[in-house]
Amino acid sequence: MTVSDSGDDRVLFHIDPEKRIATITLNNPKQRNSYDATMRDAVARCLDHVAEDDDLTVVMLRGADGVFSTGADMNNAYGWYGERSPEGPAKTRPSQRRRLTVDRKSFSFYHNLMGFPKVTVGEISGYALGGGFEIALMTDISVIARNTKVGMPATRFLGPALGSLHMFFHRLGPVLARRLLLTGDIIEAATIEHLGIFTETCDPGHEAARAQFWAEKAAKMPADGIVIAKEAFRLVEQSQAYQGEEVASYLFHAFGTNLQFAPGEFNFVKTRAQHGTKEAFRLRDEHFTVPEPPSS
């Protein structure tokens, strides 16, 4: 096993040349493996390494300490746009031109992952939320523990026009995609196992071994054949499912993150500035909790 430097100790990069498998591990467990722009850039460098190494056929994506990823780090939402003030979070909204520039770069990362020329295998456990959920859905082969929480909770404070919309509708189907995006619900993988969204849904604690199994199976395939197949798959998806995705994702995200809130609507950014991130998340969940009606 070879250990390579990702440039960020929150992203671990290992290569097994004999098995032709690389592994990228999100290593930010104190924040449930959420990631900022620096971490995402480190992951991108690791992916570039795999793409350029003819001796590697598969890359596994996983998270440290039993959690895949809770997505983009929201401790400073505007920090993604380079707008942090010396006293803390930004006091003014980023310009729309700044949002478009940054979001175009962000979605370029996701598009590159969707069209990655090697086999991607996801080892999904604990939480796969927001951008972490998107990455899980983008992997070619995904193994997920039944108790893993998945969803797009950020829609509750940034609006439903988030993420790779074409990919959500294609991978999840229109009914589930609308439910998750219009409610911000977080659900367990076991509840959607019958839909076949993930390659394999397994009991908790087995996802690492099962992901390794699938990675080794894929790594046995002819490397040139894999690259040709991946390009063919991308062409089919682009022609059948993802037309317009290249522009729509970052455009709608940039517009959708510049919302104005009416009285009584929950403004996460304002609440976080007043009460701190942890309390803001608690108040968010409290605001959006609607009790189930009694069963008849």
C-alpha cells in the first residue's frame, strides 16, 4: 500500500498498485466529514492523480470514523465565496457575479466526478447529506449501510433549486427527487432499498468489506475497456438525461442561494449569525418539524 500526499491532512489518499485500486478518505470526523473548498480541491487533485495513472483502474470514496460526509461545511456559508470578514462570517451577501463564478467551479468538480474515466466505488455509511449525498449518487458502484441517513437538508434554508438537478431526477426518479428537495427530509437508506438506487444495501458494519469486494471485481476488468465504457456511459447519460446540466446546476444554485425571506420563514444564515451554528441547526429542525397525523 502506498500513501500519497493529498495536500490536506483532512483528505487521505492511498494506492494499492497490486490491486489497481486507489482510496480517497474524507478525514474530518469532528465535523462528520463535511468539506470546505480546500478539502474539495484536495479530493480533486487525488482524482486527477488516479485519472492520469494508467496502472489504476478503480478509486474508492469513503469517510473516516463510519461517516461518509454531511456535505459542504456550513459553518461559514459565505466563506465559500471568499467573503469572510475578520470578525467572523460575512456581513453582506456576495455579488451575483461572484456566486456564478464560484458555483461554476464547484459544479465543475461534480461534473468531472460524474464523468470520471475510472470506476468509482462509494463506501457509504453514517450520513450522506447534501454534497455528500450527491457524491454517493455519482459513484458508479455504491455500497450503503441500511441505517445511513441520506438527503438534502440544506434545501430547508437555501431553497429546493440546489445540487445536480438532472442527476437527482435521473438517479432517484422524479417522485423521490421532488420529495427530498421540496421537504428537506432526511431518510434512512433502508426505506428506499427497494428502489435500487444504490448497487448494494447491506447491514451496518459490512459496507467496507462489500465496497472492497466490488472494487476488486471492477479492478479485474481490462483497464482500456473500462475507460471506453465510462466514456460511452457518459455519452448516453448526457444525451438521455443530463442535457443542460453543465449550466443549469451552477446557475440555479447561484440564484437559489440568494433568497429573500418573508416573515415567518426560517433564515438560517441570519439565525446562525445570532445564535451560532449548532443552535441554528437545532432551531432549523424545530421550525421544520411537522408531527405526523394520528393513524386511523
